Amino acid sequence: MPFSSPLWTARQTRLGETFTWSRRALCSCHDAQTKDWNRAHSTCTGKGYLLVSQTVTGYKTVVANAGRKWELATGGRILANDFLVETFAAEAPLAEGDEITLTGGERLVRSAESLRRGVDDTAFYPIVTVYEVRRDTTLYTVVTHYSVSGNTVLWVFGQGPSTGQVYTVLYQGRPRYWIGEVLRRGTSAVPQMVHAKLMVPDEVRVGVGGV
């Protein structure tokens, strides 16, 4: 159940942001003795861990002490790099290695990524706005050539690049953060505090930054 503290409730109402949370769990290919894992394992795609979605419906996190990288957006100045996250452990006991995605809409990132049709049509961040989809000099348009669901590009049959061809997507998405050090464990009356770092794709063509 949500923590029932008048001060925390007021702070969440004023500063809180909705989020999704995935708990990092070791894959079965991880060896407890050697601490090594199978880089060719299909279940975890060679990472050695799995991300398990957790239920946080109705809960909010409070973001503080964000970094100094500011950029302009339609709604004003926002940021999307490192910051501190506060939650109550009874609501969302974040731990090192977990991931969260801020879903409130105020904090967004811009990314340009190369995807491969029919092989990997999934962008790194949940897509909010698509600026451009192209292959070389050919531009594609939404509805006519493709649609978007979550962070996946869905191509209209008979339109767009051929299966296996690479195309580039420039878009604005919801930021994903990796939870690093737990700075304060928290108690029944004090929220926990963790350090969160913006996650970026393994390969970035144009760049990732706050927009």
C-alpha cells in the first residue's frame, strides 16, 4: 500500500512523477560461484540477467538534484541525465541494477537510431513523437508507410524498406534510467534515495539528449 504520510503525500503531489519499474534478476545461465554467465544464452540475450516488470500503479517518484545539462523544449526547460530518486521502499524498493522509465511526459529525450525492418523494429525508448523515419534519402510518412506502438515501428504491408534493410528513426521518447548506488535505504518514515543514470542505446547515430 502507498505510504500514508501527509508530508510525503504533499511532496509527491507537488513534485512526483509517474514511472514504470523493472527489477533486475539473474538469468539461469549465471554461475553463482564464478560470477560469470553465458554470452550466447538466448533467454537473456547474453546479458546474464533479466528485467522483470513490477507493479507500481498509482505510485510516484520524486526527482531531485538533477544534473546541469539543460535543453529547451516546447514545455520549457527540462533535463534528462543523472539525478536522485526518492521512493518509499514499501511502494517501490528500488535496488542497484533496476531500471525505471519516467512516464509523466515532462522529462523526454531525443534519439536517432538505426533499426532493421523485420529483425529489430524496436527503438530504445518508448516513443512519444516521431520526427523522421528514413532510409538513405527516402523519407517515410506516418499512416501511409508506418505507425508506432510503444517503442516499436509497425510498417504498412507493401510500404517502406524491404525486410532486413536498415532505416533510421529520429524521435522523442520517455527516458529510461539505470539505478546505481543506493544512497539511503529509508525507513518506515523516511523515503529511500538512489542515484539514477540515463541509459543510452549501444549505438547512437545522431545522439541522445534532453529535449
